[in-house]
Amino acid sequence: MLSEVPPGVDPSTPSPARMYDYMLGGTLSLPVDRVAADRLKSLVPDLLDGVWGNRGFHQRAAVWLAEHGISQFIDLGSGLPTQNNTHDAVHKVLPGAHVVYVDNDPVVAAYSSALLAGDGTTTLITADVCDPAAVLGNAALRSLIDLSQPVGLLMTALLHFVADEADPWNVVRQYVAAIAPGSYLALSHFTADNMPPAQIEAGVMVYSGTATGIYPRSREQVQRFFEGTDLVPPYDGAEPALSHVGLWGAEDLEAADSDGARGLYCAVGRRG
């Protein structure tokens, strides 16, 4: 667990990034994060299925993109160092692939050395992901990412922490407009569709104590994030469409289709 609180961190307020790290078995959390996450786990029995399902989607989507020729990635809202990060996954396919992590949590910046590869193929920038111009214009990002060439844009379990008032659809629209044709968007998002109302209310209640809150969205609202892209089939034999995080890229669909993993929609879309 965190031995000291980095500057800029309020130790009395839970952080979604640190809660996520704790639920994945990480060590970079504070007592307030663990209390909030444990409370959420007690109220939502299938929570960890959703957390691990989302992590699995992120990794499978990144590998799929690398297998389809994408050699540079922007991981937005990357969170804290944990096992099998984006570069760990894609370097198994393309050892020289470039990965830029983007997050605004001071803890991520303080412990980024544990996240990065030591061969110059990765970097982390501290920026607000809701400011695409600042992110994409960052000199450190530009040193690794050539925006005139296809990019893998990863936005997993991120936008449900952005309120409607901040227009997350426009944020995504700006990123998609800025990346080259042939690029891909991989995105996942918390939903209340077909989920037990009491569990959704519990999630909203617990996250209301964080700096961001959480905003579950419908299938139609999540679908809107992929405007300007063509969805790829989520698994063999499927039509191009939104899926749930447990199912996308799964080899055993029956085993992957858990209740918790149905709490997040996901898809991968290609910019034509």
C-alpha cells in the first residue's frame, strides 16, 4: 500500500483509479480507497467479475490491434501500474510498439516508473483526457506517436467518470477526428441496462464520494461514442456491434458471459 501521500492527493477522498488498482490486486491505494472499494464489493457481489472482465477486454483489444498492424497506442485514463499493462500486452506481438499513457492522477505520475518499459518505447504524460488538444499536442506524446499514421486509441472504463455536462461524446469525437484513417478506438463503459437497480444505485452512491462520481449510460448512449468508426465483430461469427466486456474476443463465450461482465459495454471501431 502507499507508504506516503504524493503532493496533490487528498487522502480523505477516494480515487476511482486507486480503487480500481486495489480491486485488481494492486498496492497503490490509501485507506479511504480500500474502505470505499470494500463497501462497493459488499453491495455489488459481481463487481470483481466486471473489473476483471474490463481488464481482459482492454488487453485482448490491444493485442488484437497489434495483430492487425497497429504499432502505436494512446492509453487514455491509463490508471495505476498493475500487471500486464498495455505495452506488456502489445510488445508480445510487436516488441517495438510505442505506447503513451495519459492520466491526471498525481499517484499515477508519482509511480509511473513502475508502469513504463525501459527501452524508450513508452512514456506517461500527466494531462486531462477531456482536453484532446492538450493531450495530442503534448511534446512527449508527439515524440512517440505519429498522428499521420494509424493509432490504437484506448479508452476503457474511463468515460463513465465524465458527466454529461462535460459532453464526453464531443471529447471522443475530437480524438477520432485527429487520428489517421485506419486508426481504431477501443472503448468500454459502465451501463445500468438489464442490471439490478439496487446494485446500480449502490455504485452511484459509493462513487458519489469520489472527485468524479460515476454515470452509467445506455446502449444507445455508448453506441454514440463510436460515430465516425466502423465496428468490428466482437468475436468469431458475430455481427459488428457493441458487446459486453466478458464476451469481446473471448474464446469460450459461455464461460465469459458472467453477470458482472455484463455491467460494461465495449467495442472496437475502425476509423475509415
